[in-house]
Amino acid sequence: MRLSILAAILTLLPLCSSSQELLTAYEKSKGKKTFTYEEGIRFCERLDSLSDQISLFTYGMTDAGYPLHLLVFDADKDFHPQTPKEVLLINNAIHPGEPDGVEASLMLLRDIATQSTLQKKYENVRILVIPFYNIGGVLNRNSHSRVNQIGPQSYGFRGNAKNYDLNRDFIKADAQNTMAFYQIFHTWNPHVFVDTHVSNGADYQYTMTLISSQEEKYGTHCARLIKSFMLPALYGKMKQAGQEMTPYVNVFGTVPDSGINAFMETPRYSNGYTSLFDCISFVSETHMLKPFDKRVEATRLLLENLLELTLMFKPSVHIEKDRLARNEFHSHHLSYPIPYEWVNSEICDSLFFKGYEAGFKKSKVSGLPRLYYDRSKPYEKYIPYWDNFKVSRAGHSVQHYIVPHAYQKIIVNLAANGVKLDTIKKVDSMQVLVAKIDDFQTSATPYEGHYLHSNTKVKWVSEKIRVNPGDYLITPDARTENFLANVLQPEAPDSYFNWNYFDPILQQKEGFSSYVFEDIAAEILKDDPQLRVQLEKEKVEDPELKNSAYKQLEFVYRHSIYFEKSYRRYPVFVVPY
């Protein structure tokens, strides 16, 4: 009898162990904890071994010395990257102190792996999950860096192994994580992307808020799909399920009552980057002051609804229509609109919003007035909402770009983003457009390892240049032209120029000795009366110039054949149609 009981217990032990392995840290702790990196990867490996419809891949290497993991669900057990199915990519823990999506997406994949009804439901969508994007930050575990956030008990840190905020790195690509993401993104070509986060900021009644990439960035077909169908349906489904959400609360003034701006995510951000490739992109932002378990529930619900809508609206069809339309657009050699830099304040909508009354009271720290929200006084009312964006300028319609061989960092980045590169084989001359950097501003303090340029203005001139063997000829196509315009045309806010890739051209390499150049300058003015007239005019308008012999010599030098052509001459050239 004892042997029979013991045998029964031993038989049950593997089942109990297996059951525990299929629970997330969130479930085991009843909504209090999130996975450590090691626990989470073991869970992913368990899913991979459990189901032949789920496969675990690794890509590249991150700054922390670990590869980037990717879980893929395909109901047909087909793990070749090319597929006729819709493809959704979920990215988690880019900010590891915001781990809601880690638990939500892994529980979702676990349930799909173990439930045939869910496998049938999602048979026509491929689900990709990056469980931990910022691995260095996940490993840097603590309980205090998210001072404004309720739970979990411990979590990772925002900075990665090199203390970069990886959600500012998708263009400059300083982190190895970013290069690994490029591999995943361009290998699997998702149609829909969502990056999971937790917000900071104002207090309000919603658990979930949402950032969607502006429809102005897309072609007509995707823009209509997003604005008229996917967003209304997504908000409707969340409300119907008891998780009403609102657009990300990017407060215009001090409190939401003064209105909110739609968040402008330029390509440095994950969804700003992915949208460059026609991928319909979202950021989920749960509210920091809601309990961890409620945030995870809301995130999972959002992911489930987004999956259903991806199946329903088939964004791949709309993306392909836009690319065909773009090819037709460029066949007429029209200019290409590039950055959407700011909210159009001339167009203000209203948004029904559920918030809390805000006020000011005496601070116990400073004795001065401090802001507070009174949760005993909820309100529901319409507030101003600015969600339309202006095209800041139009880029040139480009037949080719020419990038000199010297700029290998750029060449590596372009190749990693699926750009086709043709190497020039022989010396040639070409008529091109050359940008002269006319003006720019530079941040006074470092931003993510760079002294970032902004408000860049250029003058384009037509020149005949020499191209050399080893230089690169780049021909935009329907997939890459938006990306190329945003990184190679220097006025774009996240261009390679603004991220300091070309700073050596901003420094003058040669100069003059005043006592030598005096006689040369006199001859130049004698031979060029118009330059003399221009100098005299400038002296009248600029007292500092009038009273400085050196500055007057410099003026002549800069307008002479002796002044170096490379100074502020942008070295990426445009071959227009």
C-alpha cells in the first residue's frame, strides 16, 4: 500500500513541477512580482519545448553581453520569416522598470501554446515577442528607481549596460541592442508593432493610455485604416471590456484640463522608427499610479484586442497599396514630404476625458504651493486635444544618394536597415545637389551621448562632383525611401547630421595669417569691386566688423577661392530626377 501511494506521488511530481514552470512570476506572486532575466528566459525556453507552434530565436549581441531573444508563434509551425500571414511584433522592457508587457505577453503566449481554441483563433497571424529588449537594464535590478510607480516589488533600471536610454537610439544606433533589433525587424517584417511602457505624469482615471504613430506619416491607405478603423475599434473594444483608455496624456500646460498634445515620436523612438517602414505602430502606456496587477491586466487586454484587429483589418494589404501608390508618386518626380516636427496648433479637437480635480496646497518640503490631484473629486468633461501634425518641409525627390566610402559607420547602419548599396567601380563625374549647412543649433548639454543638433537649415546648390571607386550609390525603393529621407536629408530632426555623424565638416581645417593675407586680400578687393561694395555694406550694418581688421580680412577670405570648400559642405549628395 505504501509503495502504491509513493508511486502515485512520484507520478504527480513532474505534473506539479510542469504546472509551476508554466506560471509567470506575476502569477506566482499574485500580482506582486515580475520576472528576473534568468527566470524569464527559462520561461521562454519552456514555451519553446512545450509547443511546436512556438520557437525561440536569438539575434546579435546586446551591450550586456547576451543575445536578444525572440519568441515566435505560428499555428502552422512555419518559422521561415516570409509568410502570407499578418505579423505583429511586441517589444518589452525597453525600459525595464516598466515590465507590464513582459508578464502580459508571456502569459498570452503560454495560453496560446496550451489552448487549441486560441491556436485556432490566431492561426492567421504570426506573433513575435521580444521578452527583454534592454537586457542590461533588466539585470540592474532594484526597488527604488521608479519612485513614482506602484509596483512591482523589484524591477530593472531605465539605462542599459552603457547607461543609454534605448528608446532614443533607433537612429543613432550606439547600442548593440539596436543593431540586433534591426536584424529582427528586417528579417520578420512585421505589419503591426507595439512597444509596452508605463507612463509618468499627471493623475487620471484610466489605467491604459495609448500612443499611435501619426497617420500623417503614412500613405493614404494606411492613414485611413489607422484613423477610421483600427483606432476607433481599439478604443471601443477596450471600453466594452471595462478598460476604457485614452490617448497618452502629454499635458499641454500644467494639468490635463488645459489640454493634451498627441506625442510626436520622431524616428529616434521605437515606434517612430518602425513607422518609417510602413509598420503600423503603437506604444502602450499604463498609468504609474495604478497597481501592478491592474496594469498587467490592461496590457494583456490591449494586446489581445490588437491581435484581433490585426486579423480583422489585414494591414499588410493597406501597406502594399501605399507602396504601389508611392512608386506611382515618384514616377512623376514629385518632392517627398519628410519630418512632421510639431503639432498643428491651428487645428484643435476636443477629447472626452476622465480625470481628477487638481489644485495647489502648501508643500511640507518647501512651504511653497505644490500641485496635487484630489481622487475624491473625479470629473468627466471635454478637454482640448491637439492631434494633427504639420509637414515641416519637403525633401527632394531622390533618384540616388551618393555616400563617400569614408563614412563606413553610416554604410553599416544603412545596410542593417535593408538599404541596397551599390559600390561605384570607377572614377566618374556626376551632376548632383549639394547641401551647404547654413545654420543649426546644438544642445548645451549631452543628450544620450551626443550634443544633438536641431533646427538645421541648408542651402541646396547644383554642382558637378567627382565620385571615386568605393563610394556608394544608393537607390531608394518603396520600403526604404522614407527611412533614407529621414536619415540622409540633414534637415530631418533625427538625421545622421543632427546626431553628429558629420561633425568634422563643421570645423574649419585651414586658415590665414593676417600679415600675409593683407596683400592678397587687397588684390582680391581690387579685382572684385562687387565684393568691396558688399564689405562696405556689411561694415555699416555690423559695428563689430567695422572695428575689427581681422574680421574684415576673414570676410574677404571666406568669399575668396582660398576658402576651403569642405567647410559645412554636407558630404552626402543627392542625384535628383
